[in-house]
Amino acid sequence: MQRLIFYIIVLLGFIIFSCKQNIEEKNKKSNPNILIIIADDAGWNDVGYNGSEINTPNIDSLAKNGLQLNRFYVNPTCSPSRVSLLTGMPASRIGIVAPISGKSKKTLPDSITTLPQALKMQNYENALFGKWHLGLDISNGPNAFGFDYSYGFLHGQIDQYTHRYKNGDASWYRNEEMIKEEGHTTDLVTKEAINWITKKRDTTKNFYIQLAYSAPHFPLQEEDKWKAPYSETIKDSSRRDFAAAMSHMDYRIGDVLKTLEEQNLEENTLIIFISDNGAMENWYPVEQYNGKFKANPILGSNYPLRDWKASNYEGAIRVPAIIYWENHLDAKKNSNYMSVSDVMPTLLSLINAEIPKDVEGVNIWNSIVDSKTETPHDIYVRGHIQESLMHKPFKIIRNRHKDNSPATYQLYNLELDPEEKNNIIDKDSTITAEMKTLLQNQYVKDDKTVNVELPKE
């Protein structure tokens, strides 16, 4: 009798264990792998599907077969956009409103749960390849904030071959070790990502990959084979070099997409493509890289959107964005207002994970699947010279002045005036007052060390 009871207990234990394994395996299969591809300084008109003269067939394929997110907003510069992606909140909440540079020790605070940390709790394995720019010391690198594997560069811009920052600092690393390697950044980052996907990852887990290229950010150092296709179509050599960097990146993105297909991962991998901010107009290096590089009078294009990287106009913060998930999302154009801060809560909601308390972005999945379901939130963006708030259809911009003179405002109806040509701040006092209040309500939530004094009215 005792032996029978023993066997029954063993059998029940086996059944429970098997059921648990089956449930875990089922959850793993139902949850998608996640690949976020980030271009560096690619403008609205620097991708083929938006009418650019630059050839980007792989990005265009994602756009053609996936959802084009035509009202996707980021921050005016790179570090803040990466903060918002990884924390689900405006970067100004933790005092980062401009690129982290020089010998800065500024980084993400330990008190905030990042996207990869939250995913790790759901049995995801996380890897970052390429640009970090959220802490210039290796101890504040990706591995300190939830990434299991990381490879690339810590700084915001690097020589594509020496992999050094503009002041000569070493910036190339694998995990928590600074290394030296030969090769172009675009090629090396892609090669490492493919090697991790095919040989290094834990295949029992879902993965989250952040593939953050340095292209098309200056310095532009492209081989002639990438420039040749534009010898007749783009006359300006600076713009031609920029186009070559975009084409080089697009080609390598194609290599990664092909790898997913070869590994039978394409159908269960959700892919997001974005730029970290709009294009920069030009680059005139003086002391950078010891004078190694010539000036670039023409870089990217945000046409027809207004202005350039670092401002709060549409050209700086409204960027090319695509979401693709084979057999899960229809190919469409979606014009709902979405923010980079929404990515974290949306992905976590998609896999039924708990959303950390600090997250301010919202789950926009319903608005992605059905474009008629509008996103239920305002979008607040603060840069180091302006701040703005979008409350559909209006956008208000507050301009701060170095001489501490009273702040000035601009108001645009983005639905009627997407190019921001007509400032209507004096047209309707009621709307103006409401928009100023909404903006100020967001501004006072920011880290007070960014700007202690509020702008004068």
C-alpha cells in the first residue's frame, strides 16, 4: 500500500512538472521575440518609402509589408530618445534633455526598472549591439541595466574604423571589457548580432535585441561601392556620403532579416524600426578627431517637415517608424500619435507583463492594430532649448532664451499644418490658455536639476 502511495505521489509530481513545462513552453511560443532597429540621425526624407532619393530596399520592405507609423515621436537628440525607449517616460523626468558627452557620469538611475530588466523577469534574454550613449563609463554600460550581452560603443559618435570618440576616448567594448577590433562599425555590429542570434543566445528563451547603428551619423566614412549608385543622382558629395551610409546600413539590416528567416524566427519576431531623432543639417568639425574629417555642409533631409535635430519642430522629433510582425499585423499606414515612451508599456502589455510604476507611456497596441482606435494621451517632449506638447490636433512649443527674457510660444494645428508654417498662438485665446496649462503641468514634473527656474511667462 505504501509503495502504491509512493508511486502515485511520484506520478502526480511528474504530471505537475510536465504541465508546468508545457505551460512555460506554450507561453514562450506565444510571446514574440523582439528586435528594435535604431538608425542614428536618419531624417523623414532619408528612407525610400517616404520618397527619398536614397535607396533603402530592406527598410522599404518592412514598410511595405508592415505598419508605417506616420506620427511617431521621439526626442530632439539621441540620449533622451534612448532613455524614453528604455524607461517608458519622458527623458526630462530624470534630467537627460541633451546628448551625454565628454566625461559626463550622467546615466540611468538604478531606481528605475528598464525595459530589458522587465523583459528579463519574463524569461527574455536581452542583447544590445551598437550605440549605447547612456553612460560613458563601462560600469554604466548596458549590462548594468538588464542586457545579458552587449557589444558596440558607449559614446554618441565615433570614428567608424578606429571606434574612438571625437576627443580620442576609447569607446569599443564587448560586455564589460574595452576591446580593439578592425572593421567598419556598421559591418561589425551586424556581424556580432548575427553571430549571437545563430550561435550564442539561449534558444530556450525569447530574445530582445536592440540593434543600434551609428549610421548615418557623422563622421561619414563609406567605401566607394556604397557611393557609386549615387554618382549621377546626387551631385553634392556630402549628401552622397550620407546616402552611402544609409545604404550601407540598410544592406546590413537585410543581412539580419535574412538570418531571422534562415533560423525560422521571422514569424515569431516583432520588428520595430525607428530613427533616434530627425536629421542634422550639417557638420563643421573644428577640433574634433584632430581635424581628420572635412566639413559636411549637407547631411540628412527632413523634408517636408520643419527644422533639424535638436529643435522641437516636426523635423527633429517626428521620425520614420515601422512595426512589422509577419502574419500578425496587416500592411497599412497608421497616423495615430505615438511616442517612443509608449514602446515599453506596449511591449510589456503584449506579453502580459507587469508595467513598472514609473512608466508614463501608454499601451498603444489597440491603436496599432486598428488605426481607427486613437491613442488616448498627450505627448510631451523636452529638449535643451525648447519643450513641446501635442494634444491632437494642436502642438504648442515654448522657446526658452539664454538671456532669461520671457519665454515665447508657438501653436500649430498639426492636422492642417504639418509643416508648421502658420503660428496660431494669437488666434484663439481659449485653446492657447489650455495648451499652455497642459504644457506647464508636464514641465513641473521634470527633474528640477535640469532647469531650476521655470520660464517666465
